[in-house]
Amino acid sequence: MRRPSTGKPGSRTLSSARVDHGLVAGALLLFFFLYVWLRIPPAVEYQHSGPVFLLTRSFLSSFLNYAGGPLGYVAAFISQGNYYNWLGALVYTLLAGLLFLGGRVWLGYRSSFGRLTVPCILLSLLLLLREQFDGTALPVCLGLCAAVGGAVVHSGLRRVRNRLFSCWAIAILLFYLAGLWVSLLFLILVAIFESSQTNLKFLSLLLAPPVLAGGLWWLRSFADVVPILHLDPGCKGVLSWLALSALYLLLPVAGVLSALRGSPVEVEASEPVRGGARAANRGAGDAAPIATAVLAAAGFITACLVVWFGMAEPRRRLAEIDYCAACGNYEGVLHAAASLRRDQLDVASEVRLHRALYHTRRLGEEAFSYRNQSGWEVLPGLVGGLDSCRAQSRTMLELGLVSEAEHLAHEALETEGERPELLCLLAEVNLLKQRPQAAQVFLSVLNQVPFQQAQARSWLRNLKNDPQCLTNLELAAVRPLLLTNDLAHQSFPPEGLLVQLLRCNPTNRMAFEYLMAHYLMKLEVDKVVDRLWQLEAFKYQGIPRHYEEALLLYEQARGTHLELAGRKVRPETVERFRCFTDAMNQRQFTSPEGRRAMVEIFGDTYWYYYFARRNETRQS
């Protein structure tokens, strides 16, 4: 005999909705993980933002003497997982999942309004912040998790006395652990929750004392520290600030809208559901049809696509240039640089672009194909800003300018911290200068960086057997290029340094190509022509294209023809120069429309750069 069903239809409807929402949330987090792993490679951010972390007690103590320091220490630690793409994506997805779940639970305490849509928006904003590659995504996500988690814990307490005590205790604890903004967000979330309770509205008036007490304690304890330093999240750019502001405001705004909407508070799972009326009431909110979940997921994916196609493209490309240059993937550097628009390359990226062009044997062929350069300097020195010191130090070392590389690396170390790349470079510099003990100091620091111990210990073992590291192939390639005499200078004069390198070692091909590029960028065509005889010494098969273009300009200006020991300008270059000359005779360069047409046809030539730069100089 079949037993009649005693199930509660409202419970079944609520359970079904929760399963549907759970499946959608799981799919979204899987998409989130794959997006971060494949689209925003954590290893690229690890190289570009350079989160500094050392396994030393002194490094830890530096984070414990100011409000928000412990969160910064934890963020620096977990950001080391970005060394591996899959690990960095997994850690960020777990944090995003905690924030997603915490947002849903807190909104569930408040009402059934937006319990899936609002967390989906949170995920979208987290991706947008991660796309900026400025290293702020992890600390911000940690802070949000702390604030929302504290609000969820507080909201779960039933007794008024417990809630009042937890408000004080959690607010002060969050203030020290995570900083002012996280504590303030927690207090706002608690105030919104308390103001919605019919019999407990007076509790929202008791939230000011923790803020005042915490603020006075902070100012008294850390009076020697500028307070704003503890409030700066390190965002760079408008998009980062917009994403950060939206992340902090989203849940409070959603909570206020819920209160204004007057949605019913969530019923406890243990409470019996009677009749179909309550089920219908729930069906209007959490137990809505699957279409609600699908709509939220569609909005999340749409936001990801908006971010994907261009909102953070320049920052992502600059980060890729940094990462590819560090890995020796010079084709990747050229591909990333080519996709940026005019004047979007910063000085550091230009330095890496020139090095990539040299290593791919294209510096004399395609240097002026990249019209998006803004500095047009091969060795800008300190004039290029402190942000370019790290990139320049590697170029200086490969050229053989070891002292200049050391100077710039120390400048970068002062501004960017103990990055593994800088520690390795300074170790190499000291080995080239025959200072193995100094090199050992930098390698010992490198040994305290997570995921860098294997490399550091390998170097240290080699130092014991070979203090000068004479068998190291990379150092062996640089040693013949070193300057054999001193060159007194106060800045970094490119021409003087490069000429001195060629005097000490006439086979320094990198110094020759960089010197020729410097002459071209400074419009010194006659000096380019004067050094064309050195092509034979470096076994060039022909004449690089930009050298040909400079030679044709020189011959036209002087009304002469030069013989280059059997080398001839390619016929296609001569024909293209004739077309360029005809266009210039028609004064196409004087009008905006003509200049646009010239860019389309001749924008990758040295001729266009030459006349455009001359016009800029005259106008200035």
C-alpha cells in the first residue's frame, strides 16, 4: 500500500531554487577560475607587480606596527602563488568564492533581493580589478572577505548583548588587522542589518564608538606615520579606482535597496513552512525560476566580455611586455608592443622593446615600425623615471656597462623592493666585478623568497666550487664586453657610453646597433653614414632597412652617391623613397589629411619619423 506523501511543497520549491542557484554559482566560479588562469595569467602579474615577500622575522615585524599591516602581510604571502598560473588562479577563485558566498548569506539575512545578481556583480568587479595588473586585487579581495565575513558572523548572533559586544570586538580587530576601510565597511553592513530589525533599531546608534575609539587609538599609536599611507590601496589608473569604489559600495547599496524594497527576511531552514502561501512568497524571491539565475549569469559573462575587449587592454599589454622580456620571449614582446596604440608604450616598455628588437635582429629593420613609442630613447637613464630603472639595468648589463647596471638596479631596489629579478641581476653584477661575497649576500636574500630557493641554492653551491662563476655561460658572454677603462660622467650619455664600449671591444654588436639606433632617433644621419663601414666587421649580409633609408636621405641632401664596398641599397627601398619624395613634393605632409595618408603608406619608415620629428622640433 503506497504511503501518502507528507512533504512540504514550499520546502521542495526552496530546495530546488537553492540547487539551481548552487549549480549556477559553481559554473560561474569555474568560469572565473579559467578566465583568471587563461586570460589574466597570474605569472604575468607576479612579474609585473612584483609582490615582495621574504621568509624572515624582520619582514614580518615591518607589517605589525601599523593598522592594516597583518592583511598586507597575508596578501603578500598568498600573492607568491601567482608564480604558477594555476595556483594563482585557484587562490583568487577561492577568495572570490568566499566573497560570493558571504555576500549571498548577508543578503539572505537582509532579504531575498539580489542574492545571486549582486554576488555576480562582485565577481565581475574582481575580474576588472585583476585586469589592471597593479597587485591590488588580492589585498582588496582579502579585505572584503574580512568585512563581509565579520558582518555575517555578527548577523548570525541572536542575543542583543552578544551582537553589541561582537560589533565592538570585530570592528576594533578588523581595524588593526585590515585597516580603516575594511572596518568601516563592516560597521556599515552591521548598521544596515540592525536598522532593519523591528525591535533593535537602537543598536545602529551604538556603532560610532568603535570608529572613534579605533581612530583615536590609531592616531595615538602611530602618530609618526602619515595616516594616508594606510589608506592608499596602491591602485593605478581610473579603472582601478572605479572598480575598488564599486566593490566597497555594492553590498551597502544593495542592502539599502533591499530595505527600501521591503523584501521579507529569509526564513530559517529549520522553521516549518505551512501551506502554499509562504512557498509562493518565497517563489517571488529566492525560489524564483531558473531564469533569474540564468539572467544573473548572463550579466556576469557580459561584464567579462566588456572587460575582455579593451577596457584594460593597455595595462595588460604592458604587463605582458614585462613578463615576456623577463622570460626571454622576445617575439612575445614584439607582439604585445605592436597591439598598443600611439604613445601607449611607457619608457620601461620601450627599453624592453628595443632589447627584443636587437635579440631578434630587427633593431635596424623595424625600430620605426612601432609608432606608439613616446620617448624614442635607447638608453634614457634616470631621465626616464625610476619606473624604468629595472628594465634599463638588464640592458646595461648585456651591453657590458656593469657599473651603470648596478646603479640603476639599486635605484629600482629602493623603489620596488627585493624583487627576485633585481636580486639575481645584482648578484651577477657583483660576480662580474669579482665580488663573490657581495653576490652571496643578494643570493641569501633570494633564498628567502618563496619559489626562488632552488635557483638561489644552485647559485650558492656553484659559488663554493667556483667563486668567480667562470663556467656560467651568461656571465661568460658579458665579460668580453666590459669596459677596460673608466669613463667619467654624471648622467648616462648614450653616445659616449656606446662609443667607449666599441673602443674597448670593436666586436660588441649590441653596442654598435644601439649606437646606430641612437643616431637615427636623434636625426644625426651623417653619423649613421660615417659608421656604415662597420657593417663588414659584424658580417651583415646586406644593409638594414633603416640604415638604407638614412643613407638615401643623406645622399639626397648632399647631392652625392656613396659606394659601400660592394653593398647596395635594395631596389625596393629606392623605389619607395622615390614615392615618398613625390608625396613630400606635393606637400601632403602639411595637412592633417595628408599626414594620415602618409602614416598609412610610410608610417613604418625612418623617413616619416625624420620629417615628423623635425616638424615637432620647429614648432616647439
